[in-house]
Amino acid sequence: MTSDIAYSLGTGLSVFLTMALPPLAAATIAGFLIAVLQAATQIQDQTLPQAVKLFVVVGTFAALSGALFGPLTNYAEAMYTDFPRLVR
């Protein structure tokens, strides 16, 4: 593995982490808050946290779509232009 490929994989990993962290953090916080609410009110519904987390993740992607998908498109363009050089 050359240094170009390793750098490309490292960049891809950082783009993935940049995209995955905000929705994951938002879903974790929402799940914790719903769990505290359910424990306080003794509601035993199991679908409530899943539905809330789904809406929170979709809302996070919608609110941060420009910031999240900008680096992804830049990385994809770089991979398509650098592909012949990387596979030599």
C-alpha cells in the first residue's frame, strides 16, 4: 500500500466520522432524555424512543446537510479524479 492510498483511506475515514458523529450524538442525547422521561412517568412503550430517535436523526441530517454532505462530495470528486493515479 502506497502513501497515496493510505492518505486517501484516512481522508475517507475522517469524512465518514464527520458525517456520522452529529446524528449519532443527537440520537444518543434524545434516547437518554426519552429514557429519563419514561423512567419518571413509568411509560413502558418500546416504540417511543425509536420513533423519536428516527425523527431526531432525520432532522439533524436536514439541518446540517450542507455542512455534512459538502466534504463528502469533495471527497467523491477527489476519488474519481485521482482513481487512475491510485490504482497504478
